[in-house]
Amino acid sequence: MSDPFQQGLAEALPALRALKGDRGKAGASRTCLEALQLAKPRKPIRAIASAVSPASFKTLTPLREAALVCTKCPHLVASRKGVVFGAGNPSADLMFVGEAPGADEDEQGEPFVGPAGQLLTKIILAMGFTRDDIYISNVLKCRPDMTVGMTGNRKPTADEVEACLPWLERQIDLIRPKAIVALGATAVEGLMGLTEPMGNLRGRWLDFHEIPVMVTYHPSYLLHNQSISEKRKVWEDMLLVLERLGRPISAKQKSFFTVASK
């Protein structure tokens, strides 16, 4: 009798590569994957994640399913609770890209749900959107592992970003937003390869795969720097985004953070 893993893998890989968003194909592929995982729970995940390129996926759903079992960074696999793929409207005009999941995001499996995420949500609402209108993702899909005794979060390494970037690139290619907001230095470095100080980069339009990218400070920066002037800088960047998207800008929106406190 042939090895059930090898037989299942032979059936699953062509189906995965041929996915075009058809529910029948996706359902058949999931059935193959489930059978493989029952046969040999660990081996199929590693084999499929390494054998199928993100570029082969035609819709976000199968791309997400493949990303959730990615094992490119064994040290992150060992420490993560799950992969934080992204959230929001797969046809969004506007996409936000951050650095990496933190503890709250790792726990809930959704990007930007901690304190910085709550601030980002307020910014999104002030722009006239909801989180369901836009799409949010990160350069790194797993929370960076922490050395025992460390608190907070650490910056992803260059190797981690390089390994994970194809997932983000394919997300962007599939969503095709009209504009991207890069939140913070790590997002800019991951997307554009730029390492200039944020003070030099923010407020500038860059280009990624022919999509305009606005650079601004990460919401966590505003949590540590509460000055009206810094908040205003981020809001000015968002006004430029609204203008690029052709969205109406109200007098109230224009005047945010312009009144100095007495």
C-alpha cells in the first residue's frame, strides 16, 4: 500500500497551485489537506508551506490558509500562538501596513487590537472609514519571539522580514488598494528597503508595485509622544491620503489638532 501522505500530497499540491477562487476547488483542497494532517500531522504542513509559493494563490482565502501553516521561521513557530494574517475588506481602496503583531494580536489573531491598534482605529474613524472598509496587515505575520525576561516587543530581524515579505506582497497584489499607509520605520524598510529617519520619510508619497504609499509614524509612537504637533503631523499625512483617494474632507477634519492648548 502506498504512503497516504505521499498520495495525498500528490493530489493536494496541483489543486493548491490551480486555485482560482472556485469554492469547489478550495473545498477539495481543504479536504486533501485535512486528510494529510490526519495521516501525518506535522510533515504535511512543512511540505505544503515550502512547496507552494504565495504568488500561486489567486484569492486571499487560500493565501490566508497557507500562511496560517507557514513554518519558514522555526523559532517564531515555536513561540507564536498563531499567525496574524490580516483583516478587513479584501477589495479595500486603502491599506495600512504595520510592523509585527504584539502580544494582544498574537492572542487574538488579528492585527492592531492592542493600545496602538485602538489609536489606529480612532484615526481610521476620523478619516470617515471603519475597520471593515479598509485592510490592515503587517510586514511580519508572527509575533517576534522574546528572550526570557524581556518585556514589550522587539523589532523583526532582516531575515524574518525577508522570509515573510512574499505573503504581504501577494496580499497587496490581490487587494490592489488605491493607496497604502506605511506605519513606522519597519514597515517602510520592509516594503521599500529605506532606512532613512522617519522624520525625513513621513509625509512623502513613495511607490510600491505602482501603488502610492504614504509614510507616517506608527500609532505606538503617538502613545509615547502625546504632543499636539506630532499628532498633527500624522493627521496631515492622513489628509493627504484622503485627498489622493478623492474623499471629501470636512472643515472639522481640516481643523483637527490645529488649536493649541492653553
